[in-house]
Amino acid sequence: MSRAEEEATRFRVRADRHGRVTALHAVGALDYASSPLLKREADAALGAMDHPRLVIDLSEVTFCDSTGYGVLMYALTRVRRLAGSLVLVGTSAVMRNRLNRLGVAELFETRRTVEEAMETFPEAT
């Protein structure tokens, strides 16, 4: 694998707090090897809030396998148990298609940008 290919597949997650909302910005390939990182970051964000408001920004995710979709379902389930809300941002056409085929697309609230997602929580900022 070339250095450019290796860099493209490296997965990173950055957490930003916006008032009472946490936005997780994911970058790279969300797969079996990288999914635990997103899960840990989601757990950390959800553990720090009552009635959590979580945004997961997927606009820079280059690939997502079944493990990645599993982590998104895990985050949604966990948020709902805590009486919170989750918004996915920047889902590609491929990701939306896969969520539809999995039969879970309607469970997720989605927005095009983080700013649009923040507007769904006006009382949280």
C-alpha cells in the first residue's frame, strides 16, 4: 500500500462541543478496524451528557462497511435509551442507499451540514 493510500484509509474522529451538543467528525474509512474508535468517542460523548444531543458528521468518511453501520445503530440505540437525539450529517448517496437496504434509514434523522444539524437543537445552544 502506498503512503497516499495508507493516509486515505487512516480513520480519525474529532469531538467538538457546541453548547449542549457534541459533534463527532469522522474522517477516513469506517470499517472493522476503525469502528471501535467511533464507538469509544460516541460512548465518551454520551457518558458526559444527560439527554444527549449527538451529531455524527460522516461527510469525510470514504468507506463504511457493515461494522460501521453497526456502530451507527449502536449510537442511535444508546442515545434513545438516554432520551436524547442523534443526527447524521453528510451521508453520501452510497451510505443512504445502504441504510435504506438495511431497512434502518427512517430511524436516522439526517442533515446536509453540521450547521443544519445544530438548528434541530435550538434550545441546546
